[in-house]
Amino acid sequence: MARGDESRERLMVAATAEFAEHGIAGARVDRIAEAAGVNKAQMYAWYGSKDGLFEAVFARHLQAIVDSVPLTADDLPGYVTRLYDSYLTDPELVRLSSWYRLEKVPTGALLSGRADLTDPKLEAIARAQREGRIVDGIRPDEVYALLIALAGTWSPVSGTFTASGSDPEADHERRRATLRDVVTRALVPS
């Protein structure tokens, strides 16, 4: 890895931690630069602004979650449980998404302008609905919204209880079973 690439990687790691903890408004460029061992001027040259750096961090994590947890319209219960697990192993994404919602896109589609990420999922849901594998009568984007919301039931931004990777495995399995059951009952035709 080239020196510049190493510096950018350290910067991404430091910025991820800072933005996940403090959001965009609360994040401090000085703390990010110090934690990454990167000159602030170089950071601005690479990303233009604190907002530009946040956008790069968010895009990186968003792409990672899309790649690691592909939507499987044939197995919505499995998809939701894999998302639940990903939120345990990468809680920063949930927090970054929440900050993005609060500070950048307070209403409407969170991923507006990212049809490359959402359209394939919505098309897969619509196809499965036409084939009778997912209940019809609910718009594909609303099915997708329900899946994301259910997967985040015990996420770092839960209003009731946040799960941790250190919770007993029996608790995680009970939550996964609950997710599978709810999704099956609500969205999979009998």
C-alpha cells in the first residue's frame, strides 16, 4: 500500500469513529487529523471540507453493507437476520446513517440519488411480488423500509434496547428467531 493510501486509510478509520460518535456538526477536524496522523491541509485537499469527508466515510460504509448483506427476495427472513448481525459487527453504519438522516436528509428517501444501491433491491422485491413469493399490496419501497426498520429493532439507535455483540448468543438467537417469524408472518405468503 502506498504511503498516501495508508494515510487515507488511517483518515477514514479516524473519521468514521469521530463522525459515528459526534455526527457532522459535533465532529472536530482537529481530532480526526490528530487521530489519523494526517495534516489538516492534506485532508482538505483530498476531501474539500468536513462535509466532503463525511460523505466519503458514509459512502464507504454504505457500500460495504450493501456488498456484505445482499437482499435475497427469496429469503426475506434470512436477509433481515443477516442485517441484524451486520449491525452488531458494524454499529458505526447505523450511527452514521442516523447522523446522515438527522443532519443531511431529514425527510424523504435517505438514499435519494443512490438508485444504483436501491433500484436492484426494489426490482427484486417487485419481481418476487409478481411471482407470489412476497405479499403484494405493499409497495416494494415500503417492503424494503419495513425490512430495514425490523433489522434495526435492537440497533445502536433503538428507542428501547440496543443489542451488543457481547450479549449472550441465546439472546441473539431469540432476536433472530423473532425477526424471522415477524417477517415470515407479515411479508411471505402462506
